[in-house]
Amino acid sequence: MSNFLSVHFLRALALCLAGTGLASCGVGVGLGLLAEGGISGTGISFGAITGLGSIFSNGIKFNTDDAEVTFEGFPGSDMQLKTGMVVSVVGEFDTQTQKGTAETVDFSYTLLGEVEYVDLNSGVIHAIGQSVLTDGRTVFDDVELPQFVVGDFVAVSGFINVGGAILSTYVNKIPQQLSLVVEGVVTNFDSGNRTFDVFNALRAAGLANGLVEQVVDYSGGVVVGFGGAVLGDGSLVRIEGELSGGGVLNASMIENRQEALNGLGENNVLLHGLVTEVPSSTQLGVAGNTVQVNADTQFINGSQGEIDLDHSVRIEGRFDEDGRVIAEQVIQLSPTHGIEAYVENIELNTGSIELLGLTLSTTASTLYIDSSSDDLSLFSIDDLAIGDRLILSVFSSEALIEVSRLERVDDPGGNAVSIQGPVEALPVEPGLSILGLAIDTAALQDNTGFFEGDQLPVTRNRFYGSVGEGLAVRSSGIYAASVYSPTSVTLLSCCRFLMPTVNNGFGFGFDAGIIFNWDGTLYTDPDTQIEPNMSMVATNTFFGHPYALNDIRAFGPGDYSFMIGGGDTRALHVGPDQIGAKLTWNWNTTDFETVVLWDRDEIVAGVDQYGVPGKLFSLVGVDPGQRIVTAPFQGKWIKLDLSIPPHP
């Protein structure tokens, strides 16, 4: 990891905090103290290991002294288990005491295979037909992402997202081997030829450096774990096998991973994973398992309606007599803030630490990573010292600030620190506050101290005209003698660029790094009003290539028809409280003319001291019903989420 808010951690947290509300935040951990009630007794826990010394998983410290450990199908020991590995633990546990005793611990890799391509811009490793997504929550075992090259072999543990990719929690470089493993979703199933592909939205869209989906030949493989289910399109499977000379994976075993927890005969369940099926009022899909919810289910750290695809959640519940998972609590695991700073105080008896004058609580769910020169594998709060430099992701509520991820790094010197998260209350220039830390920007200068979209410099007037309560800001500065002096503030909530698929809403994209200008007008006639009234300047890349959003014309409610390059016509219906736009998206020197549609939420806050209108528009991109027709994005639509004021 880097020595100053690692780029992948920033990307993950900035994406998590983008927009006016919390969004999908990958594989978060922690937040156990916010849940009331609890479960106890025998059961199964499925989730990533967050700490060692016994093992910590799903907020429970499991004693493994007498546990039977299975590692990749063979007898093993707890010494083989590493932080970040996703394990199944059977035993007794109590979520109130956060303690348990493991009877069995089972681990198997999500992927073992040869690296085909490494996309450093996107933080993605492509191997054996899969796309391995990495971010600040990925635990790299004695290796870093830039050290991987084509031909290396990689071992991965993690969760499958709705796009078929692996959101990794553990990554390691391993020696070359013939026996390979890949977990994923079956597509293009052909029972006649006994083949199928491993679904991968990035590869299907042509966004993986020309790589295509992995073909699997299962004619010589043993199919296990399906019971009454049938192998076919949509099945979540784990495949073991060897590659043929033609690149086909000849499977020796295909194991069903769908509904893997159901019917295990245990009483209680702790389940950590990504939401992979569109939630309904009665159920949601988590890590391949259907979870039932009812009127008694508690939703922690957010309402039921805020849960969406690829959100990270922990389920605390039980099995009913039919082997179904019944959720008693659904806990959203989304960090709200990021901090990089120095330890000022440690209270071992309460598990709390102090940084930047803030008191933060650690729990049995806190993920501990030591990326310092000490490189401790058994690392916890007991190993911290005053002056240690930490990178933290935390969750803040009215009651406490809880650490979900704690990483120790070497000190680069200079007392440089950073904090990011939603702004508290409507900022009054020259101040603002994050997590209760007062930030005085009086000494900052235009275009060197103020930024939007992570990279683009702006003026003080522009920054304070754009920032509002609840929008995410990062502040970097110097902390010395208990005084914080900011050197820059960056509005992170500006924009998000996504490209969802048509069928399931999965989107690939990033915190957009866009500076946005709009004169506040809405057109009504596309034939005569031809001059742009919006502009967007992108400052980063989309899958490694520059992109731009040009010739943007925004329209108010009504029905419109636009001519698109090649003579095609696009109809667009803009409803009440919506804004539509016709624009040209340029990616990798190619123009894609299209339309976009937003749901608009307007918050009126008066006029500030600079005369800038105090209207803050939250524009949430919705499906316009029209698709891009040009490869490689045919069948896709552009989703732009913006939180901006109108600026001439």
C-alpha cells in the first residue's frame, strides 16, 4: 500500500461516498456495535477473515484451538489462514459477546490461475476468464498490484458481483501450476456439446483488452452439490480443471455454489457478501444465497429501500425448518469516512484509539492490515503505538465512530494527514466540518487549495457554491500540536459515471472526476435550441482511455426526438421533476451520440455571500430507454449521477 491514502483506497471510498447518499461500497466490514439484539448458539458463519490470533470473522472472535481446518479440500491448520480469506466456520457463537468456538473451518480459493492482463488504471487483474477487482479493502499478501505481469499465477479469495467479476478480499502471487480454479456464473450453456462460458460483463462489453469469456468443457467433469437443481445458465459454480492447448478449461469438477448454505442443519447463520439479486419486500440474494426478510427483520445502518445490487451486507439470522435463511438483522457494511493520520492515544480496555483529536472505536469486526516495515501477520490494536501512521475507513453514527478497516503504514514524515467524508451542516465560508473536525480554509488560495472531481482546480467561490451538507469532501493538511491546518479541500461528490447493462443494472464505472457547469436553463425545442447549455470536463479515464462529454443540451419535461449520427432517431420522454439531455460521448477518440435522463431533486438554500444561487441539484441518472448502437458499447446506456449547483 502507498504511504499517503493509497490510490485504490481513495477510489473505493470516493466512489462509496459519491452522490448525496451512500452508495455501494464493496466488501465493507465492521459496524457490529450498531446492531441491537443478537443471536447465539450453534450455527455457520460465512465471510472474510478480518483478523488473526484465532480468527475474526463476521464480528466474532472464533477460538480455533480444537477446530478441524480444511484448506482447498485437504486437512490443514489455522496457520494457513490469512486475513482477507473468505471462510465457512461451523461452531458456537454469540453476537453479543462477539466470541465463538469453531468446530470446523473450511477455505477454498475463488480463483487460481494465470494472469492474462493487468489494468492498473482500473485496479483489475484478468485471469483465467475472470476479472478480479481490487480496491483499498483487498488484502495483498506480500505483493502489490503493480508487481503482477502477464504469465504470473494469482490466488484470489472474494465475492462474485452481479457483473460476474470477483470483488477480491485476498490476493497472492503463487508458483505456476496446472490445476486451476475459477468461480463464476454460467452463461451460453450448451448441453449438447457439454460446454459453457464463465459470465464476465467486462469481457462481454469488450473492456478487457480484447479478452473474451472463458469457455469450459465439462464433458469429463464431476458435477457435485446440485441436489435437485440443474446445471445451466445462471448457475453459480466453482470449477476445477486444466487448460487445453486451445485455451478451453477442461473441468474435472463443477461444484454448485448457489444456495450453498441452505439445509446445512445448523441453527443460526452469519452471512457476509454482496447483494446479487434485486431485493424485494420479502427476500434478497446474498453471495448466492436467498435470504428471507419479514416484518421482524431489523435493517441496520440504512433502510431496506437503500439496499441495492452489489451492496455489501452481513446477515444475522437462522435457518427455518425448510433450510431457508431467515434474516433477523440485515447490516449494511458501508464505510462513511476515511482518515489517514497518526495515533495520539490508545485505550486497550475500551478498544478505542485517538487520531486528529477524534476518538474511534475498534471491534471484533475491524479488519487489521500491517503494511508497515514491521509487516506483522498477527496484527491487532495491541500492536499499535503512539505515533503510528494509520489509514482508516470508518462508519459514523450519532453514538460513535467505528473503525471497519485499519491499516498501519510507514511514516513518510512531514505530519501530512487527510480526512474525507460527508460535510456536516451547510458550510459557511471559510469553514466546514467533517466528523466533527473543524476545517478553516481561510489560508487556501484559488485553484491551488480548492478542487472538484478529485483533480480539477477551482476557485473558492466555485467550491463553496457547490459544496453542501452531506456531500463528500476530502481535506489534506498538516496536523501538529493538536492543530489541523488544511492545504487543500476537494469536493468528491460531484459526479459518478456508470454504464449499466440492460438486463440487471450492473454498472462499470468510477467516481467520474468531472467538473460540471450548467447555466440553469432547460430547452424545449431541439430543432432551434442548438447551443450547449451544459458542459462537463472529465479529468480521468474510463478503462484506461480518455473520455469527454461534448455538445450537451439539457431539456425540460416533454417528448423529444433527436437525430443521432448515422441518421438514427432517438425518442426521449422527460417527465415531471426530470431533466433530459442529448450529448456526444467521446471515448478512445470515437464519438458515441446518445441521450441521458435524470431524476432531479432540488434543494433550495438561499443565496450565498458571493451571489451564487443556493440551489443544489441532485441529478440521479435513470434509464432513458435508448441504447448506444456503436461497438463496443452497443446495448448500453450512460448513467451520470451529479450533485451540483447551476453555474453560468
